[in-house]
Amino acid sequence: MGRTRGSALWTRASTQQSWGTAGSQGSATWIGDRGITAPTGTRWHVEILLDVLEARAPSEHDEATATRFHIDIYSEEWGFYFCHGGRCSWIRVTDQPFVHGKDDFNLLGLTPALTDIGQLVRHLELKHKVRFRREHANIRTNIPSAEPAIRAWVGTL
């Protein structure tokens, strides 16, 4: 059986917020643009899991068989993950975009600003002839009452 990726595998380089990096600035801009207020002094997170299934995207998946797109947004960084056809790319943005593990689809050079991530999602859908079911996104966050604003944004991707 192939590897699975869940939020528990997401590693953070620091337990301290680092508001001066490109990743933290992108995250701060994204949350502000959604009108979401994160609790002060809390390391917040938003994890968006998209799948091609006609059901809620499962929390776990098999990289060997799944087609997925994840957007992980944290107070100190953000990143995205794409798997399809037994290959995957996982890109994180801290002080700059970098490959976390592997980049089978060569997405590092295509890394957009977080505010433009929808363009990358649509590009991947066209290129690989898939459709991510935004209406079935699995959204996980520790920000109270934020899910409706996040879900509305996911619908625009």
C-alpha cells in the first residue's frame, strides 16, 4: 500500500510565528482578505483537502491511487500538495518556495502567490483532465467560525 499524507505529517520548522517571511506574509494577507480574525497569540491553521470524488474529501489517501490537491495555510507558512497517477509534488513557502519531499510535477517553478492559487488548481485540472470537487472540500481549521468564509473562497478556485 502507498504512503498516506495527513496533517500530522506536516512539519513546521519553528514553534514561533515568523511574520517577516514571504510565507507568513502570504498567510496574513490571505486570512485578512477573507475577513477572518485569528485569535491573538495563537498559531492558527487552515487545511483544505480537495479530491475528485463525489463525496467529502477523505482525511487520508493513498498517493499511489489518489488524485488530490491540498492547500495548507498556517500563521507562519503556507503550501500546496498535488498527487495524481502515482506521482506527487509538495511545495511549501516559508522565506521562499521549496520542495518538501518531492516535486514529480515540477511545480516549484509554477508556485503562485497564495492569493492566486486558484490559477494553479485550474491549470492542473486542465492538464491532467480532472476536476476537483470544491463543493466537497474537507476544511479543517482551529479558527472559530472561519469555515463559511473559507468554503466560499474554495468555491472560487
